[in-house]
Amino acid sequence: MGDILFLAHRSPFPPDRGDKIRAFNLLKHLAARHRVHLVAFADDPRDLKAKKGLVPFTASRSILWRGKSRPRALVEALVQRRPASLTAFDNHAMHDVVADLLERRSIDTIYVFSGQMAQYVPAKTRARVIMDFCDMDSLKFADYAKASRGPMRWLMQREANLLFQFERRVARRVDASLFVSEAEAELFRKRTGAANVQVVENGIDTDFFDPAASFRRIDTTGKLIVFTGQMDYRPNVEAVTWFAETVLPHIRVVHPDTVFVIVGRNPTDAVTALAKQDGVRVTGEVADVRPWLDAAACVVAPLKIARGIQNKVLEAMAMARPVVASSAAAEGIDHDGTILSGDTVAEVSDAVNGLLSDAQGASAMGHKGRVRVQARYGWSARLAPLDGLMGWGAKKAPRKGRAAA
């Protein structure tokens, strides 16, 4: 068997955000079984400096800086009649690196992580091609369109339409298309008619995310409601803004000592401004989210737009914290009733107030959540289906001999 080429839209190391966590664990899983050549972009200077962390898992590593601005990507998208999601990641040097690897190495399998990277797979290849879409990005932009107005609504709908056409073309030409949840996979099957659509779920390191693990504890006053995430990501920004402005006041009427803590790197101006509100704290980037999760009386994930499995929810559950999530954020998780779900101001505030008023019940709920995650979402079990797709198990994906353009 030849080597594996792993294409990623963002360097998997350090695994400090949702997409990188999935990519890193996939890379580890594949590398434990075969030689892997990683080709990825970096959009954070720290990812370039952390390149050495990938050495144990890769036979070779090519990390290219992605410095194209959003305005330039949008102009290129309009001129070329392509999705901006693709032009933002279109890079001549990346094409050259991939072509050189395919020529010099005996590549048997190309693993494509995220749809943006499918453009780097040659139109004709003898390699097996596994396309890990993770989520259906075109539907995310369709959701953006519904929530936007004027020219922005047109741009988001344009992106949704063109990206869907691209996703459908890719799925018809690869050997298998992967998604993080059955709900997402079934949507894709119905909308595209693609044949080999499978599920490889996200997992969680329950030894690391363990309230009994060794990590720095923090001293807090009041009851903390915690949200974690990348705070320049639009769904996260919208979620914390909505919660702080509309839900939190109803909670603080009942529990005036409550503090809503927004934990995550790169908070936008809109997020930072929320700290001016009574009962809101914005931490910015933290070295470790576990102390904040551990200190939380409740963790919330009130995302209006969410696809697949939310790592932030799994992390909170693994830390034995009670979780209140929107139906969109909870949908992909097989939680067996161990998290509370709500979408309206009343539903979310009532759920949170109930947990804050019943510490014993909240603790029991958090414990059940951890037990559920331990039983259901260990990485080794979640990634086991890959072995069959890669030809290492009994169920081998059919070889089509062609790939995504």
C-alpha cells in the first residue's frame, strides 16, 4: 500500500479549536497505521511555529501561509463565478506542493479535510479519495442568507448556491464523503443523491477533559454561566450577543450574582463590548478552557446556526457540567437526554434558572453527561470506521479511480 496525502485547510497542530481537534485526531489515527504526508494552510503565525508538533505523526509536512484577504477572495469569487469559500483558499504554491508530492511519492489515498481543499485534488488520479466535508457548508451559508438583509443576503445566498453545486460535484467523484453526524449525512444524501456518504463522528479526549484531572483551578465569585469558542466566528458571536442581551437579564433577576463568561480567542469588537454590560465577562484567549468549564455552574451553547457535532458541548459534558444548548447545537449529539435544549428566551432562561436553583440536580445532570460522553464519544471508537474506508478492514470503499476537480 502506498502513502497517505492528508490535505487540511488549517494546520491540525496545535489542536486548539473544533476543526483542528478533529483534523489532529484523524491525522493521529491514520499515522498510527501508515505513512502520512501533511499539506495544510496556516492562518495563525503560531501554527507555523508549532510545526514541530506534527513530526511524530507525519512522514513530511508542508505548511503554507494563507494570507489572502476576504475582500480579495470576494472579488476573485465574483470575477471567476466561484464560491468565495474556495477562492479564499486558492493558492498557486499549494497546487505546486500537492502536484510535487503526488509525482514524487507513492500516494495510495488522498484524505481531504474540509471542502475548501477539494480543489487541490487532480481531476484524474488513481488514488483513493476520501472527502471529509465535516458539515454541509452550503446550508450554513443558506442560514446566513436567511438572517441577512440587502446585498449581504444576496452574497450569502450566492455562496450557498455555488457551494452546493461544488459539494455535489465533489461527492459524485470521490470514493466516500464523510460527515460528523447522521443528521448531516442524511441531509447531504437527500439533497445531492450521492451514493457513498458515511458518518465518522467527532470524539472527545475524556482523560484530558476530566474534572478530576490535574489543571489550575480558578477562584470565582458568583454563579458562572460559561460559553467557549472561537470568538471571531459568526455563529459564536451571534450566540453570545443574543444570550447576553436578551436571556441574561431574565436570569439575573432570579440570580443577581450570576456572571456570563465568554471564553475564547480573538473576540470581535461586538463581543468585547458585551463586557460593558453588568454580569458579563470576556476573557479573550486562555491557555486552558478546563478551569473555566470546571468553575461553571452551567455551560450554554445557544447557537442559532450550527452544523454537525459541537465540540464545545462534548467538552462541557466531559467536564461533568450541565449544558443548555439550542436545538441546532444539540441536534448532532447522541446525548440521551443528558443536556437541556431550548431556543426561545423563555426556554433558555427557564432551563438555566432551573439549574442554578438546583445545584444537586445540576451536578447529577453533569455527571450523567460525562458518563454518556465516555461511553459514546471516545476518539478510538469514533474513528474506527476509517479503517474500512482505507482498506484496512473488512469493509473497503470502492475505488473509482477519479477525484474531485
